[in-house]
Amino acid sequence: MDVKELFSLKGKIIVVTGGSGQYGKCLVEGLAEAGGTVITTSRDIQSAEKTAALFREKGLDVHPMEVDQGDTESVSRFAKSLQDKFGKLHVFVNNAVSRPMKGYNAPLADFDESMRVNATGMWDLLKSMSDLIIGSGGGAVINISSMMGMKGPDLTNYEGTSMGDLPPDYFFHNAGLINLTRFMAKMNSGKNIRFNCISPGGLFNNQPERFVENYNKKVPMKRMANNDDIKGLAVLLASDAGAYINGENILMDGGLNA
Ligand SMILES: NC(=O)c1ccc[n+]([C@@H]2O[C@H](COP(=O)([O-])OP(=O)(O)OC[C@H]3O[C@@H](n4cnc5c(N)ncnc54)[C@H](O)[C@@H]3O)[C@@H](O)[C@H]2O)c1
């Protein structure tokens, strides 16, 4: 097949959770620019509609839908309406994250709440979307983890800032997601579905100057990730160009952890 055809997402139905968030918007845009029909989801439909409208103005095929991954009834409703509206699913991008835990000494209840959404709820939605992809004849799942799921924190990044009080839940569930990716790839052997994971570094989002300075010093590329950096990797893993990549975790950090 021609390489441009291999990378094309034309005719593919794609769901991106947390599509109104920082990395979510980049993923929705990149996958739609590659020709996909992208469903951007949020907990509240207004937020998803705003994001979809932004990209539709640019001529991209983006549709809003509502799902709260911490609520199993919402997950079931979403799976049903997705099927009713689009008939099938080819790609699921598992990107949403809830951040209820604000620091090392945060209450245990905040850790519990994080697991409710980022572990139990995430699994509920991942399983449901994977089943839908398998029922549609096959496709791909892309889990979005973090370099923080692969390494302990580099506290020197936070020197001179008030950002160094890091929550443990984020390191825990992101690390779990990387191995869950491998588990899913093996468990779904023979079903024409691939599971891969992207572990990005920090996305530039006007963080405090001192943090950006500390961080950039250590990155061989001398910058944080920009809005385009994740697009190509997501398209590769979603498309036939990535047809033989399965069970993999790809670190995308500009060489920071090399
Ligand atoms: N931003 C970064 O610098 C960075 C770096 C590395 C990895 N990541 C990873 O990228 C992914 C997205 O992170 P982000 O920084 O863009 O997050 P974000 O906070 O900007 O967006 C997350 C989205 O998830 C949604 N969400 C929260 N709870 C939800 C629920 N119960 N149901 C449905 N949606 C819910 C939020 O509304 C939000 O739109 C995460 O997996 C994160 O670990 C981000």
C-alpha cells in the first residue's frame, strides 16, 4: 500500500476522551487532520460541543459526545449512543484524566477518588470501547500515560517554584496504564485489535518561567512539547502505518529521559 494511504485515517471512527483538555485538543486535531471522523468526549456536553465547533470551523470532521468515565451508567449510555449514531468504532484514544489529588499529604479520600475515575472508571470505558472495536472488525487503542508513569519525579525541575508538591496517584495510575496496555495486547490476541501507549513529557502551557527554564535545560531538544508533537505518533498508532506495532509504550519527551 502507498505510504500516504497507510497513514490515512479516512473512514475511521475515532473516540478521544478528555478531548477538551491540553493533550486532548492536540489529539483530536491531529487525528481529524489525518482524515478521521473524531468524536471528542467530555463530562459535560457543552465543553465537547465547544471543542468540536472549534475544529469544525477548520473543516475537520469532529463530533461532540458526553461521557463521565467515573460513572458506569454514563459509560453504558455512551457506548450505546456511539453505536446508534456511528454504527462502529475503529480507534479509541484513552486520554481523559482526573486530578483530584493535589499533593503528597492530600487526604486518602482524594486518592480513592482518583482511582475511582483513573483506574476503575478508566477500565470500564477501556473495556467497553475495546469490545466495540472488536465487534466492528478490529482497530486500535491508544492509551495516553506519561513519562511520570515510567520514572520517579525530577524534583530539581520545581526548584524556585511552588509546584514541587506532587501527588502520588498520578505516578501510580500512569505506570499501571503502561502495563495494562501490554496485558490488553496479549489478552486480545487474534481479535485484530492493537493496544499501544504514548508516554509524553510536559506540554508547554504557560507554566511558570522558572519551571520551564529548569525543565528545558535538561531536554536535548531544549523545549517542552508543543501542540503538534503528539499528532504524528497518534496517527501512526491509529493507522495501518502502525499495523505491526502492538503492546508498545513510546516515550515522547524530546530526549529528556534518554
Ligand atoms: N499536560 C501534560 O503536560 C501531560 C504530560 C504527560 C502526560 N500527560 C497525559 O495526557 C493525558 C491528558 O492530560 P492533560 O494534561 O491534557 O489533562 P487535562 O486536565 O488538560 O484534560 C483532561 C481531560 O479529562 C477530562 N476528565 C476528567 N475527569 C473525567 C471524567 N470523570 N470523565 C471524563 N472526562 C474526564 C477533563 O474534563 C479534561 O478535559 C493524561 O493521560 C496525562 O497523564 C499530560
